[in-house]
Amino acid sequence: MKIFLIILTLLFHKNLDPKNKIENDDKKINVFVNGLVCDFCARSIEKIFKKDDSVSDIEVNLEKMLITIYVNENKILNDKTIKKLINDSGYDVTEIYRDQ
């Protein structure tokens, strides 16, 4: 019984490890963009990013001019790629935040 409790405690402690949290949170990227003004803008951005196999989901908030990108586990989506996709679509990236 003591061994079971020790193992359970270690597993629980590992899930609370800040390093583990950073890896999971790095899968969400917030991108602030100038030029997003209509639903057509949002749908075109969604369509472009959903073609990338590293993206699991995307949300576009027109009021905040914010794109939230969710990256698939074990995949990487770097800032350079994000900026290129958005700039090629005719919008300007103002800031990129990775939750940590």
C-alpha cells in the first residue's frame, strides 16, 4: 500500500511540474493582427492555417483582432511561418504570444 501511495504521489507531482506545464501551454499561440475587420477575413485565415498539419484548431476574434492557434502535439509552428502565412494573406502581425 505504501508503494502505491508513493507512486501515486510521484505521478501527481510530475503533472504539477512547471516544466511540464510550459510544454503543454506552448501548444497555444496568440497572434494579434491588424486588418481583420470582417467574417470573410476570419474565414480566409482559418482556411489557410487549417491546411497546415501542425495546426489542430484556430479561433479568430475580430473584436480583439486576435488569432488563437492550437498546435498539434509533437508539432512545431514557428513565428516566421505564422508571420508569412498572415502577411501573404494581406494582414499585418503586430505581436505573437506563446502562453507559458
